[in-house]
Amino acid sequence: MIITSKIKQIVMYVVIGLILALGTTCIIQYNVNKSLKEEHAVATANIKALLDDRDNEIIELQLSMDVLQHTSDSTIQHLLEQQEKLNIKNKELQTMISMASQFHVHDTIPIPIHDTIFCEPDFAFDTCVSDEWRTTCVEMRYPNEVCVDATMRSQKDVFVTAKRETIDPPSKCFFIRWFQKKHTVTRITINEENPYIEDQENVYIRVID
């Protein structure tokens, strides 16, 4: 009877062990499958973003900081350099946006045809002033033709960060600050690299329920 009782205990322990092992395996497998589904969803969204060719709409790329730091893409490397210059922490960073654009205009100054500005029939003059961000060219021809061609480039980098901050002004006492109520503050940092462009007004609104 004693042997039978011990055998039952051993069998019970084995069964419990198998159940625990099976449960642990199921939990691990569930987490793995969930992670794979999330990675698949992110990869699918990134493929859509890379293949999207619409001019006035883009799909965001979803990349971890580790991936960003190991990519050779020049735009991403430029954003990381700007992030470092602006002292933006990785743990607070939510979104990075690179916006490159340019404008080009070609104007002919309207002058009445009977007015002659340049006397010499063979008169012709053209010159350009340019740097990294802008190019302005002027052309003058006999008898009264004056043309201006201007191009300007903009490189705007936008960083969205989120940080937990105290609702009321933070206490000078470190211990008291632990118990102060906090909320999440989202900040948008805009860095326009073209020195000739000055941002006038920017408003960013999050739509909430």
C-alpha cells in the first residue's frame, strides 16, 4: 500500500510538472506568435510606405532606434545628426519627419514696348548669385528685356517628443516631486536649416475623443 501511495504521488507530481511545462510552453508560444504578428504588421506597413508613390501623401515608416542607428540611409542619418544637435533623448522621441522642398519662379519684368532701357543692340548681360540654399539669376537683353529666375531650397526637420511632467510647478524637494500628479506633454521641435526662411506660425493639434 505504501509503495502504491508513493507511485501515485510520483505520478501526480509528473502530471503536475507536465501540466506546468505545457502551460509555460503555451504561454511562450503565444507571446512568440503575438510578437511575430506585430513584426509582420509593422513590416507590411513599411513595405506599403516604401512602395507608396503619391505626391501629397506619405505613409510613415515604423523603425526602432536600433535599426535607425544601423542604417546607411542618408536622410535617416541626417535626422539622427539633427537629433543629437538638438539634445533630444531617444526615450522621449516618438516621431521624426524630414521635409525637403523648393520653390522656383521665373519672372519677366513687364516694360512697355516703346521704352528702350538698353541702347546698344548687342547688349546682353546675365549674372547669378547662389549658395547652398538659394540661386538668383538676372538676365538683361536689348531693348528692354529683364528676367529674374529664383530658386530656394528648404530642409525642415520635425521631432515629436513626449515626456511626463508635473501638472503643477515641480517642487524643489525631490521626495515631494515623486508624489505630484503628472501628465504627458508632447512637444514638436521644428528645425528649418535654410537661414533665409523664418517660421511665422505653426499649430499642431491632436484630435481626442
